[in-house]
Amino acid sequence: MRTSATLAVLTVLGLGAAACGTETGSGSSTVVVTIGYQSKTINTVTAGTLLRDRGTFEAKLRTLGKAKGIQYKVVWKDFPSGPPLTAQMIGDKVDIGSMGDYPLLVNGSKSAPYSDAASEMVAVTGYNLRGSLNQVVVPTGSSAKTLADLRGKVVSTSIGSAGHGMLVKALDKNGMSPDDVKLLNQDPSVGASALEGKQVAALSQFVPWPQLMVFRGQGRLLYDGGSNGVATLHAVVTRSSFAKAHPEVMRAFLEAQRDTTNYLNRHPLAAAERVSKITGIDPEVIYLYNGPNGLVSFDPTIKKPLVDALATDLPFLKDLGSVKSLDLKKFVNDTYLRQVYGSSYAAATAKLTNPDRLSGQDPVCHTAVDDPRTASEVWFKGATSTKVAATPTCLLKQIAAHHGGVRAAYVPDTETGTRIFAGSATWVLDPAKSANSRLLPFAVTTDADSYLAGHKGARELEYAAALAAA
């Protein structure tokens, strides 16, 4: 797609030169920057919803424009998913966008043949090294305990998405194939409604849909994508031609993204409540992902394990026919990010721990909260801040002693450390453990069953019984 051809198409459509990035008139020029984002995809908020709300990017461009004697105009476009965003990038109607790993790879592959539209990945928004951002949930009353119980049944997913890819890998890992289930291609919101109405046996989706269904009591976690052992991420892509023409804009955007990331990591509760007001997603669910020790680590730097994960994802998309070829070494470009971070980039890239971690002093068990494998948190109704606990057992003791309601309680899964809702966990009481560690939460029932099989005297408890035991 050549510039002249694109201009001709835009002229026919009545879009004019503004869609190409420049407006002229009265002897001055305006650089138009079009940002594509997905407001409902909460791992991209630092390059989308929260970034837009804070106005940091526009402020930097105003300062830049005064120094250069030109004006910058930012246009925001909200998309339901990655594919339509990619289509607009190929049409030169979006300059910078953010999306998940699978759509990201499709974006790079489909845009590569067009000189104006060829894209490159320039930063990460959020990631999970285990891959726990993609999960399979079933209706709360379902008898299914393993993926094998879905054989021959309808599973809703978005074909070509990270949720779809996770499911295919999970089925293969468990001795099954996609042909063993009936895949139904649906947008996440449609699939969620189908699960609630019990029109499908399961929903395989990406953040935040699985845990949104769990929190609302409409679903139960059946399979955690982290069991596949492949990292998942969301990232920022840009049209290479735009980035080369306006490197100052790229630097301003990535600086604003880093500023927003720092804000989210320092004020996770306030950020969750603000994003909730904008998107309508329950703040308790956003905080599960975006809070301290959350499922998402927010860090713009492009880390080697994440690039390795993209390489692992490529064969699936090629088999699906969504990707013909993609040179990751050419597609992944951290040049602009290195300019933002300077000499600190290498050290920042090497860090693989969540920059926002739970810490403090347990008010009930009177011990330090410093181990991410056990650190827990509760958000009481009417409170403007959360309370921390050293262990899940200490958390239950704190809740049992509290006179008032609970908005949400968060605990790490006993086996994996994955952050889950305490109220939806499968609990096990092991009398052999110490007094502050004998109540153990599990994300899925099969892991709890495995623990019970290897620990004589341990028994399974409902959440209410676990609170009573505390």
C-alpha cells in the first residue's frame, strides 16, 4: 500500500489528509496522532484507558509543540479487540495501538507487505510469566472438574485470540485436540452471556473475562492458562513509517506510558477505581489483575522471556492460517524505549518480579508481610484502603474478626502463587501445618484433590467453613 494509493482511497472516502497524520492551514501545520486502544482490556490501560484519562501524553506534546512551533492533535479510537484495530492500522488510520500477544503477531504479519503500514512492537504494557491471564471457566453449577469433562461440548472462545491459543495448547497438554470439543467463535462479552445462560459448557478467554465471571458468581475456574507454562503479554505497536517520521512523538508517548505505569504501580487501588468508572468493569476484578502481587506485572520494557513466548506462539497462528511469516528480530524494536530509559534500560529489562508487591505488618498474626507466595489482602466495604495479611490463614482470621462486609479478598494459590479471589477458592484444612498456615486455598479443584491425596488428615472446606475454622 503506497502513500499515493492511500491518499486516493482516503480522498474518495472523504477523510482527507488528517487521517494520514498532518493537517495544514493558515500557514501552520498540525501533526495528528491517532491512538487505537481497547478500553475493556485492562492490561493495556497504561497505553490506553488510564493514559488517556490522565492526559499525560497530550501535555508532553503541548510542551513539545511550543518548542518546535507546531501543533499536535491526539485522536483516540476505542476498539473491542485487536483485529479491527489492526485493520485500521493497515489502512493508515491508526498510528499507535496496544493489543494482546496473538493479535500482536497477526498485526506484524499482515502489515508487513505494506511499506506505509508495516508495524513494529515498541513496548510492553503488562505481562504474566506463567500465562495466567488466559483461563477456562465453566458455569458455577457445572460438574466438570477437568478439560476432559468438556469432551463433545460447546466451548466459547474468540478464534485467533490468546484465549483460543491457550485452550488449544491446554487440550494438547491433556491428551486432547480441538476436535474433541465444539469451538464457538464469539466476542468475549457474547461468550460471557452465553456462559451465564448456560448455552455453552465453558468459556476460554483472556483478561478480565474469566475472573469477571468468577467474581460475579456466574462462573467457576476450570483451567488456569498458567499450567501451560507459556508467558502471555500485551504490548504497544506502531506503524514504522509514522515512528520514523515522528520520533519525538514516539518518545513522548513512551515517556507518558512509563509515567502512567509508575502511577498505577504506586496507586493501584485508586487506578483500579478510576478505570472501573470509565469502563464499567468491577473495580474488585480490576484490582485482582492490576493490584500488588496481581496477575499482571506492569512494565514497559521488552524482556527476553516475553519475546521467547512470542516465538512459541507463532506456530499456532501459522497452523491457523492467521500468520504467514514474521521476522521477530525485525518486528520487535526497543530503540525508542532505550532512548527513554537511557543507561537504566538493561537493568530494568532484567527485572522479572512484579514491581508492585504486597508488604507491611499483619494486624492479626503480628508478623511481616514479605513473602509473595503467601501474602494476602482484603478490601473491606467502606474502607479507602486495603489490609494485608501474611498468609491466607491470617487473612481469614482477619475477616472473621471484622465487623462489616468484604468487597473482595485476595489470596495466592497454594501451588502456583497465582492471585485469586478467596471466596471462590477451594479451601483445604491441613492440621499438620502451623496455626497460621493450615488453611490452604486452591484455584482449581483438581489441585486441591491432588493435595488431599498426598496429605493424610487434610480435608476440603467451603469458604464459609474455612472462615469458621479460622
